Amino acid sequence: MARIDTGNNLTAAVQQPGAKVSDDGYGLLTCTVVWKQAIANAYSSVTNRGGSCPVAATGTMKSHKWSVVEDALGVATITVDYIGIDSGVNGGVYTNPQVGASQGLTSEHLTTHPNFFTLASSLGFSGAPIAGVGPSPGTISSPNYTATTDGEGRTEYTGNNGATFEKKTGGKFLGFKLPSAGDFYGKTNYLTTQTSFSGHFYTTSSTIPKDLVAKVGRTSGNGSFISGPGSLLPSYMGTGFTYDSKNQLLLSQVNVEDYGLLYKVNYEIRYNRNGYAKAVYADAL
């Protein structure tokens, strides 16, 4: 069929009707626009990365990626994807974090159990502590374990459930050595909960991802690791994360990708109910 040219000669890209704009609910805007242009003319005017979106929205969107289909009649169909942040969300600088939580079990040495030396009734434990501190006047800082003799005539010291130590005042934990202890005999580890949060957000700032990467391995007591985005956890997960004056959140991983003129920041946060020792893990802020 012969080609008949009428109307616009398509020397410049012409926007087609039917543009689609989406908001992910966290402040990220995306838009797809279709253009038509004659193949004989360069169409770089709409395929340059970072070009402005022609569709009016509540935020500024820039081109991210594009594709072209050239037909037999010499017309190119150009599909351009745009991405940006709603200016009504955090001033258009970053989106609200999207967060998921994961909780499972991991193995830890029994001596780290919160109920090992003293009764942790506030955590739901009852009865007696696992090893205890020995009869009065034993305390957690100065135990008073009972002297016993092992099968080779060596003196050792025993607390609850056959928990055996090298000294009357504790010292090295030698294990659960009494078969009569039943549940504890020969045991060294227990299963404890391990909670982690993974999330991501988008930002127009190049300093935010750079600053966050530098805070990997540091802790927080409120979910904030740098100034700017604020807490990386939603408020329904809580706003205070401290135990015994120690921060319970540890920034364990950060990955960064760029989309158009935006940066996507993926992160992982670990939660420790007993908090992270300040002598080992520095505070992020």
C-alpha cells in the first residue's frame, strides 16, 4: 500500500494520547508516555536520560528508560518511562520507606540466655534461672556456687541444672555435667529469635545514600541512622528501641541503585532484644 503523507510531518516527536501516571502509595511517581516521530529524523529530544516528563503531576518526573519500534511506513513509536517523587511527600526529596519484617530462630550459646544467671521474669520466664548464682549470699557479680568433685577427683562448682564452673565465684563455664539435669545435660546452645527488617526508599539526594552507606555497622535507638530520612522503620513497628541503655537496632547492609535522576536505597536492619554493646557497636548519630 502506498504511503500518503498528510498533516504533521513528524519531524519532531509528537506526544500521543493515553499517558499513564502511577503513585506507589509511598511517594514514588512513574509515568509512561508514547511519542511518534519520523524515522528520518533523530528522536533524541525525548530519549535523553533525565528529560522532563510532559505530564503534569504533583512531583517532578524525569526520563529513566525508553524503547523504539520503527514501522514499515517510516514512523517510529517511542515509549518513554519517567520516574520521580511526589513533592507532597517529604518535600519531594525522598519517599517513605517500604519495610518488611522477618523473624526466625538462630543458635546461640546458652550462657547468653537472658535467664541464665538471674530470673528474667520481665521477659516471661518463671521458676528459677538456668544456672543461677548459687545459694545466698551469691549475686550475679559475685556468685557462690557449691563445690563438687568430678569423676577424677577434681573440684568444680555447680549451680542450677548441673551448670558447672571452674571457680566458686564462677569463672569459666564448663557445661552441664549432671545426667540428672535431664533437659540440660550436655547442652551448649539454644534457639533464640532473630529479627531483621529490610526496606527501601527513593531519593533525589546523592548525599543521603552516601551517608547511609557510611553508617553500616552502627546502631540506633529510634530507627534513624542519618539526619534527613528520619526513622527507617514505620511508626507501627515502634519508635523506641533501647534495652538497658543499649541500642537494639543495627544497620547491617545498604545497597544503592540509580533510576534516572533518583537513587534507590535498599537496606537491612537487625534487631537484638538485649541491645548491642556500646563498646563494640558505635551509635550512628
